[in-house]
Amino acid sequence: MAKIARRKSVAVNVGGVKVGGTNPIVVQSMTNTDTADVTSTVNQIMALARAGSELVRITVNTEAAAAAVPKIVDTLNMFGVRVPVIGDFHYNGHILLRKYPDCARALAKYRINPGNVNIGKKHDDNFRTMIEAAIEYGKPVRIGVNWGSLDGALLMRMMDENNKLPEPKDAREVTLDAIVASALLSAEAAERYGLPRERIILSAKVSGVQDLIDAYRAMAARSDYALHLGLTEAGLGAKGIVATTAALSVLLQEGIGDTIRASLTPLPGGDRTEEVFVSQQILQSLGIRSFAPQVTACPGCGRTTSTFFQDMADQIQN
């Protein structure tokens, strides 16, 4: 394995899986089932775990979904599947975590988007409620900023401040600054409310390859929080795979990133586990981790007519 100098980050324990520090970069994925459908969600989590996903995130957006979480985790345990399950919360997470304490206990980590948890409000009471739940139940959180739901008030303030500069930055630069600032300011607030540094992971997801690289370089330079990498809205098929690989590979080669997800849009009826294999292949191709035998096979040209070696490579790698 190649020795890439990793950025120093604080290690976070997510349900027994260590993220950050000197630990291996963790592969994670997310279900696309209705979480309230326990059977479908359990089946997909099991498939993702079998494929090699070391953490699996589920959407917790309704009361029915929150009520289903303990059943999902219990069922996974019955089948001997110990993969940590992460709850993805948005507008109503502060309500669901308080109303459904069994859900709060069952999850291994909470994902909080600071851009929409207090949307339209001049305070961070909802964010604070979620942090207090994480403290009460001993859970880590990922503070995940997304360019599509960036805190409008923060962005407007930074735009106004930028306009007063002798040489203002362009809108793209200010937006990226605001994304990074939102993550760091939220993490600082979480620590003020009592959440230990070793229970915080940050992410700053955008959909442009160069934007993602710039955002994470800035965030890595300004903090030692563990970082989750992922290109949001990566796209369908080859487009999503290529864009994700291009963005994540640059950052990983620079030692940035502690856990990754390939956020691929599956084709109708497509295999959700593809995003796990893509993440694994990125890490393996860079020589960072090893998951399966790598076979070098002829790409094919007018000088080759036999498919023997291609068939053998396909059998070994699949």
C-alpha cells in the first residue's frame, strides 16, 4: 500500500467504527428506501453491509420513520448485521429526537444540516436541541453543510462584507467561504453546548468537482475535525462515477478525508450497492486500502480475439 501522508484529525467512534485519526478511511453508503418500511430498509442495509459498507445512513424525516428506527436496528442485530446505522435529519430532527428517544438511542450517529435545521429563524434553538440529544445519548454527529441548503443569512452577511472590500472576491469564492464558515461555526457552537470535539465530523458537500476540492482544502487547513467526503448530486451512471472519482481522488491523494461516500443516482431498479464498490475502488486504485484482488486484463484491440483473460478478470473481481 502506498503511504499517503494523512492530515491529522481527531478520531471519532461511530458505533464501534473509528473515523479519523490514524484509522483506515471508512466506506459508507445510504439507503433510498422509505425508512418507515422496515423490511425494505433492513434488506437494503444488509445488502450494503454485505457489499462492504462500514456505515449506513438512513433518512429519518417523519414520525413513522423515527418510530421504525429501533425495529430496523433490532432486526439487523437478529440477523447478526452489526453495521452502525446513521440517522439523516433535516427540518424536524429536533422534534423527532425528543419525541422518539428510542430512535435517538438506536442510531449510531446523527447527521445535522445547519442550513435547514433553523431555517427562517434568528436563533439556533433547533440545532442546540439536536446537539443536546447527542450529548444525552452519547452519540457523535456529522455537521453536514450542503450548497443547496446553505444558511441564507450567513451567505448574505458574507456577501455584504465582501462587497465592502477594496478588491471583492467573486460570488463563487464567497459562497465557498460561506459553506466552510457554516460548518466550522456550527462545530464551534456544538462544542460550546458541550459536545466533545471527538464526537464531531464535518462535511461540506457541493456538486462541482473543483468547488468540492477547494471547499475541503479550506476546511482541512482550518480545523482538525474528522472529514466526510462526498460529491453531492454526482449524477447517473458513468457521469456520477467519473465526477466522484475525480473529486475524491485529488483530496485523498492530498491526505484529506476520513470517510467517503459515492453519492450516485441509481438507475430505475439499479443496484444500490454500486456506490459501495465505487468507493472501494477509489481507495484501492489509490493504494490506500485493499478490498479485493486486482486483475490486469487486456483492454482489447484488433490484435486480440480471445476473451479468456477478460472473462477470468470479471469472475475474480466480481
